[in-house]
Amino acid sequence: MSFSVLIIPEDPTHNGYILKPLVERMVRELRKPQARVTVLTNPKVNGYDAARRAIVEDLPLRYKHLDLWLFMPDADRARNLAGLEKELEAQGVCLRCCAAKPEVEAWLLAGHREKLQLDWKHVREHASLKEKVFAPFLEKHGDARAAGAGRSALMDATLRNYDGLLTACDELKELQDRLRQLPALGVQP
Amino acid sequence: MIEQISIRNFKSLTKVDLKLGRLNLFIGTNASGKSNFLDALRVLQGIGYGFTFNEILDGKPKSAASEVWEPIRGGSARAGFGGAGGGENILFEVVGRSVAKEKPWDWGYRISFVASEGHLREEYLKAGDTTIYSSTEADYCRTHPYFTVRYYRGQKGQPPQVNFEKNRPVLGQMARGGNDKWTKSHAEFAERVADELVNMQRIDPSPLYLRAYSQAHTIQRIGERGENFAALINTICADEKAKSAYLSWLKELRPAEVDDVGTLTGAVGEPMFMLKEGGREYPAPVLSDGTLRFAAITAAFFQPDMPGILTIEEVENGIHASRLRLLVEMLRSRAAAGQTQIIATTHSPIVLAWLKKEEYATTFFCKRDEATGEAHIRPLTEIPHFMETVQKQPISDLFAEGWLETAL
């Protein structure tokens, strides 16, 4: 049976290159290799507040039919995500939230820790990860001519050690465990 | 890179003054002046080549020194505003900055001519703020066999007057040298400015050409209609890193489908574009128009010999609405790389929806005045009430419903 997932990022342009392959890999782990994973592009959300507003106001009518929604914002501004999940559950939407510590780019960087000048603990607590750590990393190891400036290839490399990613980013491990509890995704006997 | 351009009396463009950026989009209804603006750039390119005005406007056959030059739409008879060759002077003024060399350098160029006569009326060239030569309307004499400019050789006293042929721009004549009438450095500067004007590439890929075998095996630049597309793919694929980057865009266009890109070979080794999907090779003739056009436009950004200015007409043609985000991202990222200035026309509200607010200053709305036939071109930031309205209403809706027409 087909399984459809909607990813709601804060920034569809760049985060999509990280989130889509990540979620595809995660649902494959949960034995849904044929799952259809879509990154939300319309309405075009820009930032945490806009994304949260869209989830409550705009998306239920348009995407209620999808099996699972994943809201994956940066952790710095994320608040009361459990409350949001409950609010959507009341509307018949299966929403799970996973805030990236400190920002989504950390999930890509998890597979390239040996190339960073900072130890991983500092990366995970960095106040300006996107600008101060990720941007110079991408400039050095990405390819400005490629789609997403090379994010896809770098994320592919990260996902080659998927277990290592979950170990480095416990919020992803927690998300996977929570998804495993869903009836549609639970491990079959 | 052209930083500023002014146009007077060329086709419907009676009075256009624009500040351009690295990525420039021209929007508007049919016959609103978008293509005329691109034609104006082609006239500047012809000026850079040193052609006569008649050759620039009416076309030129292939010669030992140049390829075929296609006429400007309408030719000299329709070049001036209102047709009939234009009784008024056609004028172009350009402020440019070269970024190709290690050290950027600025230049200014102005030219005025009468299309029906094919004669110069006014021209100047500046290096930064320093004038190299200039003329005024007062210098012009209809019966004089030559066109006279004042040449500023950097010495005290009255600048000497120098005569040039009047049926072609002074710029190219000065670039060719002048038997000590002007300095070698000025001839070289004129040549560099002429090269800046020449170094434009227009692409409007046609699936007919994209599906065909290329005559060349490798190539530095694709043709306007997509000629030698497969040869360019061969060139890109010869560089593993370039191929990987190019392929990444095609994979985003068709996720979970495209595995590889390359060429198939004909009887005498001529290449044909091919995509590999699920282990099977799909040659260009079985690929969709949209896939081929996206592949060709993307390939144009991987040419070994990149132009200073790349113009693309109706950039969204054939590309599915859900993939236009990708197109905008590609245009933006390639423009930001700084080597090539992009000037494209579009009819797509979705392309506009993916623009950032800071890009509105170089997104130009074109509108034709029905009463006079004149085209008006304004950046979105100068459309009355646009910036307030777009805070509350999607730009795609404003464009699609014709709000911009009502506002200008």
C-alpha cells in the first residue's frame, strides 16, 4: 500500500536537499521503501512562524489526505511542538515534529564531522551554525555549480552512515522511534 | 556586465532607463516590449562586431571574418519608433563594468544613429569618467562624407578632430588602430569595450535541434537554437566534476528517474544527447520537450566559454510548474557566481512567486501604451503601490490577474 509523507521545512529551497533524502532513508528503514515523500513548496513558507501558521491554517484542507506530515524546523525558535501535534490530531492529521539542534544543516554536517574545525558538541550548540559553520563548509566541500550548491551529494555521503547520523543527532533517533509507534509504520510481526 | 542602459526611439522603446543586476527578468503581456529589449541588446552586439548600421539591422551574409548575422526583427524599416526607419535618432547609452579580468574596469558608451539613412549621429566612449572620444549633434553634417569626433588624447589644448566612416560605429574603427591618429592604448580599450558588447549569447533552444545529432564532437558554446547541444554535453562530460554538477540539476528535475547523462554515437561518431534511467538509455528523440529545454538551458551554464551576458527568451517554456522553483534557483545561483549576467523574459507567475524580495529591483515590468504604442519598462520596485501590495497579496496573483497593468 502506498504511503505518502509531507515534509514541512522552514526553507524549502535549501532544506529540501537535506530533508528529502533523509526522510526517504528513514521511511525505508521503517519498511516503506516505496513511500512518496514530498517537500512542501506551496504555500511557500519562509521561517518558523510562517510554517507553523501554514500547518494550522492552510495545509489541512490541501494535504489532509497524506499519511504523515513531518514538521522539521530549526530548534532555536521551536516551541510547544507537542501541542501542535495534538492540535492537528484533532483535525485528523498525523503530524510529527522534529526540531533540528541547532539547525537543519547540522544533520548534513553529522556525516562530515572530521572536516569541521569544531568538536561536535559545539556544532550542536552553535548560535549561528548556518552562517558561521555550514556556509564556509559548503563553500569548501560543495560545488557552487550543482543543484543546492552540492548539498545533495554531501547529504548522500552523510546517509551512507545512517546509524552514525542517528547517534550524532539524537532527535532523529527519537523521531524514528516515534514513527515506529505509528500503526502504519510499526514493525510488522 | 551592463550596469545601466538607456534606449531612445528603438522600436517601441521610446524612453527606457534601467539599472540592471546580475539576474534580470522581464515580464509583461505579449507585445509589451520584452523582445524589443532583447533586440536592443542584439543591436549593441552588432555594434561590438563593428558592422555597418544596415548590416546590424537588415542582416549580413557569412563572410571570411564573420558568421551569418540575422536581421533584427523588422529590419531597418521598423527599427525607429513608429516604423518608416524612424525620422528620429535611435540612441543607446550603456554603463558597463568588466568583471572578466582580474581587476574590474568601468566603461561608458553612447551611440546615436538614424536607421533609414544608416548613418551615425552621435557617439562617445569613456574609460571610467575619462572621455576618449565624443561628438555632439552639432558635429553632425548630413552632406559631409565622414563622421567627425573630438579625440581626447590626454594632452593640453583643443582636442583634435578625427574623421571616421559614418555608416558604422566609431568604436570598432578605433579598435582596429589608426596610423598614429590615436594611441594604441585607446585602440585596445575600444577593442575591449567592443568585446564586452560582442560577448552576449542568446539562447532559445528548440527541441528540433536538441533531438538532432551534433555536427561537432565537442564545442565551447551551444548555438542559439540549441545547435551542437550534444557536442556541448560531450564537452561537459569530459570533466567529471562538471558532469556531476550538471547531472545534479537533471536529477532534481526528474527525481528517482535520471541516473546518468551522456551521448550516443551515430554512424560517423556524431553525438546525440541521452539520459540513462533505470539502466536504460533514452536518446533525445524520445525525451520530452521540457526535459530537453531544461537540459539545454542548464548546459548553457556549463559552457567552457561562458558569455558575459546570457539572454533567454521565455525561460519557463515546456518546464512543469512544480519544477520552476528549480529553474529560478539555477538562474539565481549561476548569476551569483558573477561570471555571466542573465537577462530572461518570462510569462510565468510561478517564476515570479519564487523570486526573493531583493530581486524585485531587477525584475522589470513591460507595458505597451495602447494609445501611443510606446513601451514602458519599470522595475517592480518602482510600480506604484507594488511593494505595499505584495506584502499582502502573492506576486503570482498580482501578475496573473493583470494588477500590474492597472498600477502602471
